Amino acid sequence: MATKTANVLARVEPDVKKQAEEIMAQLGIPVSVVINTLYKQIIIKKGIPFSLTLSNVPVALDEMDKATFNHIMENGLKQAQNGDSLNAEDVFDSLRKEIANG
């Protein structure tokens, strides 16, 4: 008896699709096998089988709008006024320790 299948339609950025499919081709794994495996892992884990987190990488000034910049500055001013800040020497000491500990 043949296994029934269902289609999945997803929009993917063309460059992402191309790069991923090149890697799958090198591995000899069809896209359908990767998608099926992902779906099975979602079922087994009862969630996404990898971490989804927000990046801690700061946004450059030229990448944010004026409202975002003003919000960041207002928060910083409030923290400074409330004494919720560190002096520069303590910050640099902390960074040096973090870098040294790898």
C-alpha cells in the first residue's frame, strides 16, 4: 500500500532557497525529506526543534528610525537619573574579564 502524501507550500527568499538546496544536493538529501524530518521533529519535541532567540547585536544608528533612537536615549537617561548605570571603568573591567574567560 502506497503512503499518502500532502503538499506544503511555503514562500522562501530565492537566495536562501538556492543556498539551502545546494547544500541538500551535496548531502544527497531531497528537500521533501528535510521538510518531512523537520515536521517529525516538531511532533517529537512538541515545538520547534531548535532555539529561536532574538539577537543581542546592537543596531547601528543608521539602521534605526528617529523614534527608536529617541526611545533608547530616553531609557538611558532614565537609567542614569535612577542610578541604574555603571561607570565606564567597571564596564571595561567586566568586558576584559569576559574576553579573558572566552
